[in-house]
Amino acid sequence: MDKLQLLNDHPLPFAKVLGLKFVAASETGVKAEMVVRPELCTRPDILHGGAVMAFADTLGAAATVLNLPEGTTTIESKTNFVGPAPVGTTVIGDTTPIHRGRRTMVWQTRITTAEGKLVAVVTQTQMVL
């Protein structure tokens, strides 16, 4: 089974809650899309910061699992919010490695709108369990 099919056929439970769809997956990166729904928003109807972080965290965890399937947990995450993603927008998360070690992995996720507008940059460290 290829890695993309693995992520889509056996998704992380929270990925389903977010409505996340994986569109690319390998040991060197994961890409997914998510439609901004009203229940993921704050006022005025823009994607909530926690939803941005959850989206990126899910991608970082998926990327780590593709490298070392023992399991993973986030031990640090930093988010720079750059621009809004209004309700109805499709956001795209593109995760790439900064460091892929045996005990920790560091991933950077750029979240953009489908039109390419930067929403956030998230850097997170995953501990391999």
C-alpha cells in the first residue's frame, strides 16, 4: 500500500473531524487540504488559530509516522499567523522536514489558501515513541 493511500484509508481520527484530505505523502513531506467550515471558525468567520495549529500538528504527526511507524507525540509547536482564511476557503498544508532523527523529528508546515496566500507557518517537534 502506498503512503498516500495509507493515510487516506486509515486516517488519524482527528483528521476526520477536521475534514482533512491528504493529497501527497512520502517520508520527505505530507500535503493535505481542508475546507474552512463555520464550526472551525472564530468571529468574523475566519479559520480559528487552534484549527490552524491542529491542521499542522496532524500533518507533522502523519509525516513522522511515515518515517518511523512506532508512534509519535508533539513536544513543541510554534505558529506564526500571517493572514486569514475565511469560511469556504480551501487551505493547503505542505509539511517538509527540518530534521528527521531517530528520537525526534522537526517539521515545518506552510498553510496557504488554494490561491497561494500565506495563512500560517508552523514549526513543530515530534518525539518518536
